[in-house]
Amino acid sequence: VTGLHLVEAESAARLLLNLLGIDTTSDGLDATPRRMVQALAELTAGLRDPADPADVLDRTFPAPADHPQMIVMRGIRFTSVCEHHMLPFHGSAVVGYLPFPGRRVVGASKLARLVEGYAVRPQMQERLGEQVTAAIMGKLAAQGAGCLLTATHTCLTLRGARSASAMMVTSHLAGCFKASPVREEFLALSRGS
Ligand SMILES: [Zn+2]
């Protein structure tokens, strides 16, 4: 774990567990504060990574010179952590964009890495979608872009209202994706039709 004061973080985690009434002196729980810190560090690694997640879009290829089609990637799995409770939320993303003729496109894996890059930090689902869309619009100068996110928030499903089956769905559309008929085409492709 880089960029983190491990010893301090571990003793803080131990204190928190102890204050919750959890005895961390037993064999099974002695290393729990360390595992807790490592797990949280992994979920928030983006905070300590100096690279801008949008930079994964720097490696590009030319788009077709005339009539480029919409590019949509579905089923991008992601895990993030909600900044309000520090509990994970996870789900899947659909990311799409429409390049300008002769401008730039990226390899398919880059869209998944873009989502992951913005996910590994304390987040709000709404902001995650907005950041993904803004990065595509900014880096690729696309005609339009969209990001649909469907996620299970464990702060909702495991506690509080305990709505086990509740899913949060958010949609961010930019540029030509905001208007018909591009909007409908993106939404249809996101469902696989
Ligand atoms: Zn939450």
C-alpha cells in the first residue's frame, strides 16, 4: 500500500474496532485492523495515484473519415465506495460515445479502465457517471457521450432501510446524446437491442 501511514492507519482501525466493542486481541482478530486498512486502501487507491484517470484515453486511433458509428461498451463491472458511509457499492456500467468523422477513438479496454479509474476512490454514483462522460468529451472531443450506471449500494442493502433488492440507476448524457434520435439509439444499445 503506497502513500499511506500503515502503522497509524492500523492503530486507528484497531481503536475504531475496540470502540465498537470488538476485541482484537484474539488470534482470529489480531490481524483484522491490518486487513481492514488494506481493503479500504484498495477501494480508495485512486486517491493516492497521481495519474489522472482520464489519461487512459490518451492512446487513440483515427475514427472512420465518414459516418462513424456509435461505440457502446456494456457490462463493465465496477466496485466503488460510497463517500457518505465508506461502504462499497458495485454494479455495472454502459459507456458509449459518438466520434466526429476523422477524429479519435480508443481501444475497448480503455472505457472499462476509465470507469475503474474513477471508481477506486470515495465516490457518489452520480459523480462517477459525470466524470466518465466528461473525460470522453474532453479527451476525444466526441460528438456525444453517455454513461449509464446500475449499482447495489451496501449502505442501503445491508443496513438502514435494508432494501436488499434496490438498485440505483443513473444516466449521464452529454453532447448529441442528450437529444433524439441519438439518445434512443444509445439507450436501445445499452439494453442490447
Ligand atoms: Zn452510502
